[in-house]
Amino acid sequence: MSSAVVFAYHNVGIRCLRVLLAGGVDVRLVVTHEDDPAENLWFGSVRQVCLENGIQCITPASPNTPEVEAQVAALDADFLFSFYYRQMLKAPLLQAARLGAYNMHGSLLPHYRGRAPVNWAVLCGERETGATLHQMNVKPDNGPIIDQFAVPILPDDTAQEVFEKVTVAAELCLYRTLPKLIAGTVEPRQQDLSQGAYFGGRRPEDGRIDWQQNARQIHNLVRAVTRPYPGAFSDLPAGRLVLWRTRVVADLGVSAASGKLLCCAGRIEIHPAGGGILQLLEAELSGAPLSALDDRGLPDGMRFIAP
């Protein structure tokens, strides 16, 4: 029986851990995170899966300590896996498993290396992403690729919807590859790092809307940061406008209403300075739902979005 130490968090961590268990792997230890009470926890618990399956689980503040390194090394596992674990693992941990260390990343490497790959892919208007299992080295998302599984990104998909697809892609990728890993028959291929780039983490402030962009670009931002994320927003004289759901009515063309938010035929439209028309399907102004059917009408401060 093959054995593994697993570093895991989030739904990808849950599904990939279950693939290992279904594949008969002896999971000797799981390292996960303490949940942050300030974070919107819309995903499941790796720790709960461990409790249900009698797996030892620890939650160190840092995995790269002599104590954790010694604990992992003493287990003499065949494999080390990282499934959406949020901290970098340093050389002593990566070298502790006899048959190698492997990471599941939420993009089609070498594209979107680094943080928040799903959100970045949606923001950049990609039509495809996926999950990649790769060998780990001391540089993040840099090692040879073992396998990949692609999924589509539809034009109106939100980041959460795409993440759900990527979670399934990660499960299928590992399920397909695990027998080859155990048998030692995988054929890694080097990444062409010139074909992709690193992306950093995202903050709530990164959801601020640039009204000089076109309708498609603003729409991509909205769906990249909508719930369960903080949302795309703009601070207007009438208050903070948060866009939760939009639809591109027209991609091109700068209309006479450029820079305005209008009520048109029972719907709210934005005519951004960059061109196109964006329909607001769900939005809030100062925390209250904004509706084209609201008897109060649109606040005067919202009629001009950009100078």
C-alpha cells in the first residue's frame, strides 16, 4: 500500500483527499489551516473529512518548522501532496517523501501561476482553465507537469462557478493519474514558463471599477469578484455602488450616453466610457438593492458615473 502526507485546504483539498482514500492510499498525516473567522467560509472542511476517516490532522501556524519537518520525515511516506494548501513548503518538506512531492494547481500551467488563479482567469476573460498536477520544487507552480484537466469558462460564469468546475477537474485529474503515480509510470514534462506568468493575491480594493474600461472588461471584473467575494464597487456621490451580477448588452460602440447609468425600458444600463453597454441584473447602492422598478427612481448622483 502506498502512503502519503497531505497538505490540504478548501474544496479542492477535500475532493483530492477523498481520491487518495478511494485509491487505497495510506494517508498518515494531513496538515491544514485553522479557519479565519474574518473570512467568508463558503467551502468545506478538510479537518472534518479527517475526523470522519480517523486521519491524524494538525494545523500549525507554519509548516516550515523543525517540529513539523521532523514529524513528516518520521512518517517515511511515499508521497507528499499539496492540495490548495495556502503556504509555500520549503525544501526539507519537499524532500521528505521518498517518491516525490506533488501539487494540484487551479489553472492550466504554465498559465496563471501564483495566487487566485481562477479569479484572474475570469477577470482576464479566459474561455478555458482547469487543474494541473505537477511536481513541486522550491519555486511555486514551477515543476514539471504530470497531468492536466481542462474545463470551459462560459461568458457569464462567476469565479465561484468556475472554481466548482476546477474542483471537479482536480478530482478527475488526480483520479486518472494516481494509479500511474503509484506504479511509477508517469512521464513528467517540463513547463514552458515563457507561455505564462505569475499573478499575486487579490484584495477587496482590487474590486474598484474603472469606468474608463469597456462593458466586457467591467463585466469580467464583476463576475471575478462577485459573491462569495467582496464584489465590484464604485464610490459615487449617492453612496457605494456594488455590482453583483451584470450582462453585456453590447460589446462595442461609444454611445451618446457614454459615462452614464440610465433606466432604459425597465432595466438599468451602464454606458461606460470605454464602449459597449452593460445591464445591471443585481446591484446595491449604500447596502440597499437597486432596481429599475423602484418607485424612487435612480438617485441623481448616479446619473453620471464618469466625468
